[in-house]
Amino acid sequence: MSAPTPMEGHASDSARVYQTGGDQYIEEHVHHYAPGAAPLFGRHVVPPAEPRRAAPDSVRLPLVGRAPGVLRDRTDLMERLRTVVAGPGGDIQVLHGMGGCGKTAVAHALFTEAVRDHGRVGLWVNASERVSLRAGMLAVAGDRGATGGELAAAASGRRAAADLVWHYLDHSAEPWLLVLDNADDPAVLEEGAWLRASPSGTVLVTTRHATSPLWRAPAVSSHRIGVLPLEDATQVLRDLAPEAGTPESARKVARRLGCLPLALTLAGAHLSHQLLESWTMDEYDRRLGEESTALVDRGAPATGAGQSRLVGRTWQLSLDTLAESGLPEATTLLRLLSFWAADPVPLSLLMPAARGTVAGPGHLDPPLPPDRVEPALRALLDHSLAELVETDGHRCVQAHGVLLDSVAAGVSDAQRTPLASMAVGLLRAALPPEGATSPRGRSQVRLLAPHVTGLLHRARRYGLVTAESVRTATRVARLVYEAGDWTAALSLADTAARTAAEHLGDEDPATIEARSGQGPILFRLGRYAEAADLLRPVHRDALRMLGPRDTRTLDAAYELQRVLHRLGDLDEARTLLEAVLHGRREALGDDHVATLKTRCETLELRLASDEFDHYLSTAEELVADSERHLGPEHLVTVWARDAWARGLLRAGRGAEAEDLFRRVLAGQRAGYGHDHPLVLGVLIQLSRAQYAQGKRGEAAESAHEVAEQRAAILGEDHPETVAARAWHAEVGRP
């Protein structure tokens, strides 16, 4: 080994020389200060330079993972976009929609066609954040001819980066298509003026942000991307997992997944790549009911970029962005929506939260103060996490079912209780007052019904069932029943009763109320024996647990006697009805609506028993009492008139009966609506009154209308349809 060579060094001013020999690594940091600017005490620390994002590996290829082999639906949109790409340039096309709806898939398909079929240079940039956008756009400038010195100057801030990029795009010798993918924060494009139109090519933007002012600029066309039509969604599953089941089975899965492309893709991947199990579409559909989003996400790759394509993760990206921009309340509002159904939610349902008149928001994390409800809602709409729709004349907000499932699954145990309580309180506050029967009120109830079912589903799943939630569901079921949708009412009433029995126990008062609520619906559906079998034990339980004078016991007895009346057990029906009338008078008073309703029922039972003495005077007195206490247009007053008209018909006073039945018919149509099934009961009585006067043609016409409408609404086998057919046959007999 040779001896080290002597070294000498000289320094001037503030410079220093370090000398060493051998295999040493020398790192020197020299800092020059202006006179008087050097630190006075301690060591001066220089912060590390801001890391600079390297250029993307490619801007000529879409770096987006696996694209669908076949782009389903989107036919009209693709045709419009093809026309734009084939044109002279200068257009900006924006594809906006919720995460997972296939915006990038459309962009990928257009990119491929533009390069392959139209001779365009395809350029693809990830616009999800400032760093990736800037690096990608500078790479685009390099692709279009910018020199290394120009790019270095732009990268270091010595030259305007966006101006450089657009100079080379504007002067490109070849026409191009530039895709700015995942531009979910339009401010990233706006701050650097990165979004511009150019005569040399077309810009295509994909974004979740639906309402940015950037999309309203000249030369910008905006296109909403939604879920797929059912048949196309079914075919996506068939494309990915053709051996997993029949088209009908795939259709069921597609419908359950709400036809969301990302969910369909993950489901199809899961079914086509199973190793240890081999589920069919039917099995997958069954398991979706148990696991929902968690099952869907199993279709993503276990590692790498595929994890960013989880359905749960795709919404969270938007919520994280909103939280970072000062709107964490959007997360809480979406969690609240997840406790209802994926059906349209009337905006009026959220009004008490915005007014601060509902309990619960103080315990939420993040909080949802009243003055933040509207900004949170607007944020969800802006970021395509929900959309505004109009249903039956009501303005509503609607979120996708898979989104709601994934959000609900991510709610912490501590937050579920206050959210469920708030969801119940808002539903209860949205219900119309007792006795209100306006058409708008009925349509509001129809909109609320699926959300009550959704709430019970969440409550059962997470052990949050309360007496209040069951009572709210029971009341909504009754309102749906009163609105005439008896099949839907029975489904909700059954769900409420099963939920209450399972979580509260058979003897809880809320369970008794829920079970009792099933009875009148079965009665109207003509299932008299089932109604009796259900109501007898309910009445016994109510007597034992609540006592004979409790209004809920009296309600159960009232419904039971109506069924027994139809089954021909008039004696037991009379005994029960007398007890109900006495109990309601004692508990509620003579002028209460329930007492007057019971008196109407008593008159009907008297007619069935051929007890006609003093019937007409009693009926006329009941009409007067009802008009005085409830008003002339109240439905119970209308029922009292109906009882009086039936008495007139029985007494042979057909003309008077017809006039009164017409008044009853008008009253029921005003109270129930023209298409309510109970209106048909009055119409058939009108037919009988016409027949009694010899108006056979009018009677036959009325009878035919009743028979056809009952068959359409109730079915041919319903007892009242059978009776209407028989009466029509009798009236039409020569």
C-alpha cells in the first residue's frame, strides 16, 4: 500500500477546507448569508427541499389497471364523444358521476378508439392531486417537443409550467386526445389554469365533482355517468363469470348491487376466480344479503393498486377530501342516510335536523350542527355521493345502495346508537298528524315506508332495536294501510312485528302493538281466518300485560271483532264490540274519534244481525254527533253517513239512499283518493240503491266498475271481488 499523498488546502472569507485520506465519503453543505443574516445562537438548520414528483412512467398509456373487455351500455354517449374526437379540436368533455360508476372505463374506451381508429395521439394524466397533475402535464409537454431545459425551468418554477405545456399542445403537429383522469378536486385544475381548450385536440376530464363552475365554462360539455341499465348490468356479470349461473340469477345479483359497474366488476371477478369454493350466482346473491359490501370487496386483488378499487374505499376518498376541505359534517350526514333505504329521501325529512328540532346530533362525531346540514348536503351532491331527484312531487336526495351499505358498515359502535336515534326521530317528525288524509300526506308516507324498513334492517343487524323504532314502523304501516296500499302495509307490519318479537320479546307493549297492527291489513286483504288466528293471542296478551281498559287492548278487541263479524261469529263479535264501546267511552270520552268510529261499527253489526228497530234514528244521531265533534268532511263522519244510507236502503227508501251514497262517495274520494279500494265498497252500495229503484242499466254499470277494479286491485280470489262478480251477474240477469 503506497504512502498517502500530502494534501494542502487554502480557504478565504467564510469558507472552510476539510482534508482527509483513504476511502472516505465527504458531504459538504455551504451556506452563505447576507451581512447580518447569519444565526446568532445555535446551529442553523436548513429544511429539506420539497420532494419533487418524478415523471409518470407513461402518458401514452392509461395507467388504470384492467379495463373491461366490453363496454356495456354508454352507446349514445360514446357516439357523441367519438364525433367530438374525430372533429377539429377545441372541445373539453367532462364525465362526472359517483365513484365506481365507470367514468374511467368510458375514458379508456374512447382513448383506445381515438388512437386506433382516428389517428390521434393519446395522452393520459392522473389529475387526482397537484403533484401528479403537474408531473403528468410536464411529461405531456416533453412528449410534444419541449426541451429538457424548458422542462427543468418549469419544474423549478423559473417558467410558467401550464403555459409551457399548452404552448406545445397548441402547436402539436398531430391531433391529440388528452385525458385528465380522476379530477375530483377541480381546484387542482383551476389554480394553475391547467384546463384549457386547444384547436389541436380534445380534452376529456373524469371527475366525481358534478357542479364545479369550471364545467360551465365556454367550450365545456358535461355528461353525467350513472349506473347501468339492468340488462347491461346483468351482461357485465355474464361477461366476467359466464359459468356461475343463469341470466336470471345474474339479473338478481345485478339488481341487488344496484347495477353499479365497480360492484359488478368485483362480484364477477370474485365468482370467476374462486379456488376453494365455487359459488353460483344464487349463492352469491344469498350471501350478499348477509354480508353486502364486505363480500363485494373480496373481488379486488389482495395487494397493490387493486386495494384502491374497493367499493368502501372509493367513497372514503371523497369523504376524506371533503373533511380536508372543512366539511367533515358530510361524513356524518352520509352515515345518517345509511340508516335508511337507498330509495329517495324527501328533503323535508332532513328539515328538523337543519332547524335543530331533533334530538341526537350533539352526540355525533363529527358533529352535525343545524347550520351545517345544508352545506353537508350540498357537498354530497357536488361530489356525486348523492343526487337530487323528484318523486311524486317531492324533492328528494338519493344515494346508491352499495354506497350506503359500505358507509353503514364503517360506522363505529359508539356512533351507531345516536345515528339510529336521530334517524328514528326524523322519521317520526316527518309523519303527518293523526287523521290527516291529504294526497300529499299520503304520497309522503309512501316515500317514508322503505326508509322505515331500512332502519329496522340496520337496527336488527347492529342490535339497536328500540320500542320507539318499532312503534314508528307500526304507525307508518298503519298509514300505508289507510292510504290503500295493503300489500306494502302488510310487508312493513310483518317486519315490525318480527323485529319486535325477536329483540323486545313477545310481551313488550311495542310488540303487542306491532302484532295487532297486522290484523286490519289481513282483514282488508280478505284473509279473515289468518287475521283471527293472529288477533286472538294478541288480544289475550294485551289483556294480561296491559289490562282490559288500556287503549291498545281495546284496539286489539276492535280489530278482532271485525274479523269475527266477517267469519259469521256475530255473538262473539257483539260481546267484544260492546266492551270496546264501553271502554273507549270511559277512557276517551263520547266525542273521541275512536268512540264515534266504534258506534259506526255497532250499526254495521246491527244490520248484519237484522236488528233494525230504531236503526235510522240512531244512525241520524250518529251523523249529527260526528259532524259536531269531527266536522262534516271527516272520514268517520262519512262512515256514519254510509251507515245511515245503508239503513235507508234497507227501509226501501232507494232514492234517498242513492243521494246519500253519492255524498258518501264524494267524501271518501276526497278523503282517500279516487283509486282507494274502500271507495269501491260505496260504489257497490250505490249500485244496489239504483237497482232498488229500477235503474238497472246504471246499476249494472256501477257493478261492472266495482267488479273490474276489485279484481285489478285485490285479485279475483278476494272475497269482495267474488261478491262484486256475483252482484254484477245478478244485476245483469234479464
